[in-house]
Amino acid sequence: MVRLRRLVHGKVQGLLAQYYRISRDGKRDLVRETVDSRIDFYWKSLPFRGLRLDSMYVVWRGLLRPNYTGDYELILDVQGGVRLAVGGRVLIDELEGNVEAKYIARGLKLVAGVYYPVQVEFVSKNSNPHIRLSWIRCDGLEEIVPLDCLYTYTSYIVTLKNIPDGHRVELWSIGKIGEGIGKRGTAEIKLPETPPPFEAYFRIVDLKSGKVEETPFVKDIWGGDVYEVISESS
């Protein structure tokens, strides 16, 4: 069995934000990808060069991790169209809207410390767009969903270093998640769909001899992680 050293942690606080320009024919062109610490924007000027305030599409993706267990209400204050999904379930679907409105998703049962996939889509349709994501916690406190409850990934790739060229690296959990081939000492495994942090292990296969080495289970693998393989003699 070989050991691993994590060199780069893919986990970051905030939500991955992608800002698109909408052309007259409805096509969306990506202008900027960044990480936003929260969703609370009242745009008076362009957030990035190349966008238009009255024809902008923004999607935020990541994970929602509450600090307390109980019933929550998620609130979206917007001027424009919006869609909210949590745990793969659409809770608010008003992407075609073009009014100033407050939308509330009630009765959301969340468990402290659990990561829930969250996605917010927004379309601006006039020169004064705004959007705010807040919640009413299980203790009754209303606040903008804070940075310490939002997480995302830096990429959809998990990287292993110190891999002999031509060796196959496989990522396993309940089943095989993905695989990559060592090139110039590095193997990259593309995740088919980046889930919340998961427990898994790596198998390193010498395709010539058939020898297989395995790592211990890693309890919190994230997209964007970079690991170094350490042999027992290191």
C-alpha cells in the first residue's frame, strides 16, 4: 500500500460563478468565471467588461453546508428571472420572470455539516438588475447565506503526481469513478459529475507487469485536489 500527500486542496469557500453575455439570437457567451463569496448584487455598472446589464446570464454552482440542523427557508430577492435548485430539486423556477420580486422556498430540512448541491441561475432583463440569496435559519434568524456555509471546487479534475509514465490510475469508491494514464509523472482523472466531497481510494496499475498498488481511503476528495504518491521507502 502506498501513501498520499495532498499538495493542493480543491475545496474553496464561495460559489463558482459564470457570467455570460446574451446575444440577440439568445446565444450565451461566457465572459468570466470566478468565485463569489455570496450572492448579494445590486449592479449599477457592469461587473465585467464584455457584459450588458440588460442581457446577462449568471449561474452560481457549489455546495450549501448549514451549521445547524432544522427547517430552513431560502429567499431570493431579484429584479429579473431566477431559478434555484438544492440537492438536485428545483425549488424556485421563475427564469422567465422580469419583475422585482421575492421568492421563498419553505420547509427545507437541512442537516448540520452535510453538503447539499446548490445552483442559482439568473437572467437580467433591464438596466437595474439585482439578486440576493438569503435564508431564515432554523432558529428564526434571517441573513444573507454566509461565506462559511458555501463551498465549491476549483476544477473537475483530480491529479496525482509521482506516477510512472504509462501506469493507469483508477479512482474507486463503491465502484470505479474514473481513470487516467501517467504522463510525465502526472495522471489526471476527470470526474464525470463533481459530487459533494466523497470517500474513495486510488489504484495504481502497472500495465506491463500487472502489479497493482492501492492507497488508503481518503475521506474528503474534492474536484481540484492534487496529490503526491509516496512509496513506503520515501
